[in-house]
Amino acid sequence: MADRRKRSAEYQLAPEGAEASGVKRQRSPTSSRENSGGSNDGDHEHSSAAAGGRGGGRRLWVKERDHEWWDRMSSPACPEDEFRRAFRMSRATFEAVCEELGAAVAKEDTMLRAAIPVRQRVAVCIWRLATGEPLRLVSKRFGLGISTCHKLVLEVCAAIKAVLMPKAVQWPEAPADVAAQFEAASGIANVVGSMYTTHIPIIAPKANVAAYYNRRHTERNQKTSYSITVQGVVDAAGAFTDVCIGWPGSMSDADVLDRSALYAQRGAAGRLQGQWVVGGAGYPLMDWLLVPYTHQNMTFQKQILSSSGKQMF
């Protein structure tokens, strides 16, 4: 009985301001969740504690985390080349992205905690996308909870799609200028874009797993592979002018094209008359889509045309 009372006393709540003289402070269920990085809005606390309960009898403790790496990288004293190596972009570009996304990703401070600043929110997402570093390591690097980092990546990606993509990914307003650049590089006239479909490896999904099975990657790597597709069109400078993302990896290039907005809104709608998009052998030949010759014993002119087309994607 005495031992039981002793163990119970070890977890007795200490009043606010009491010294830790052998008395342990009880952790509330809410505090446990916050220490793991979860919260109502995904923000991790910057303060060390917040008072709770009437009379100050309880205190809500927040786990302190190390922000040293991010404090150094976000400092104006951080060398430009180091920042560029870390985030795959210049500091000026990073600040411009933060300015564009600020209204979409910013959160307000609450009585219990200060919101994570916009620059740190954007940095977590860009670092994760640029490096592919596991969230466990991203969490340590930025001094945030794992679940918080995961939520930040999703939120910032959604903001990029909603805010930046309509501004950054646009069909050329002056196709004649783009065609002149392509012709100077390849000798083929009236080309306004170069198209390619690539695959992004993913973990096998729980639903409809067969649709995402990537046979080509599996055979090449001797390891079962799953993916989603990214169909992109770029101009002569390599800037994206159209993208179609997310179709399952088992689909062919032609199937992805058939389901894309490029085909529905431009190709099939006749908005590319007199213009060409150059693609690989996986695409079908269309009145607006040039693809390489695939048969053997080509004439010299056809060999030159195929070779010139391949230089553009």
C-alpha cells in the first residue's frame, strides 16, 4: 500500500512555479499530441509553455526543437551559393515565391502559439521537393514535428498549383517567336513545343494497384515499380507551357495524351492549325503532332528529319 501511494505521488501535478524537488509534472493528452507535431492547424509551437486551467494549477508544455539549421539558412548572412545548393533556387527566386504564396499559406497566431512564418512553410516544401529527404529528417532540420512538415508540404503544393501554375505554365502568346527559336535549333519550321512523358516513382497504392504498375521500369530495374505520369510541353528555352500530371503509370504515352487538356483544348479543337508539337515515338502521328519515323531503310531526308526532331526533346 505504501509503495502504491509513493508511485501515485510521483505523478501528482505540481503547482505553477513549484521547484522540481522529486515531483514529476503530469503530461496531459493534449500536450502529448502537440509534442508529436500535430495541432488543429498543423502549426508547431514556438513558445516553451502556455498556462492552462483556473488558478494556474496546470501548465501545457511544448517540446523545444532545434531551429539552428533553418535560422542559419534564412539569415541574410547565409552565402548565396550555399542557399542555392540547398534549395535549388536563388534567394531572390525564393523570396518571390514566398511573396506569391503568402496570402494562400499564411496562418494567424493563436493564444497558445505563434504561427509558423510563411518563409519557413515554403522552405519546408521546397526542401522536401528538391531533395526528397524523408520527413523524419526534414523535421529535425527545420525544428518542426513530422506531421507538421507533412501537412506543410501538402498545403504549399496546393498553393503552388492554385496560385503559381496558372501564371507560370502558359501556352506561348507569341507562337511565331517560339517557332523561330525552334527552327534555328533544328531546321524544322512552325514548331511551337516539344512534348515528353516521364514517370514519377511512387509507393504502391492501396487501391487499384495494377493501374500504377510500371512494366518498363520494373523490367529495367529488376524491381517492381509503380508510378504516375507527367506529360509536359516545353518551349525552345525549356520552359513548361503545358503539363498533364497524375495518370497511372501503366498507361501509354498515347493514352495519357488522349486524356490530356492539350489534346482536348488545342489539338482536337483545331487551335494548332499550321503549328506543330514534336513528340517521341510513343505518340501517334497527328495533323498537329510530329513524331519520328519508326520503320527501317529510311531515306536520307527522313533520317535528317527524325534526327532533328529528336534534338528537341
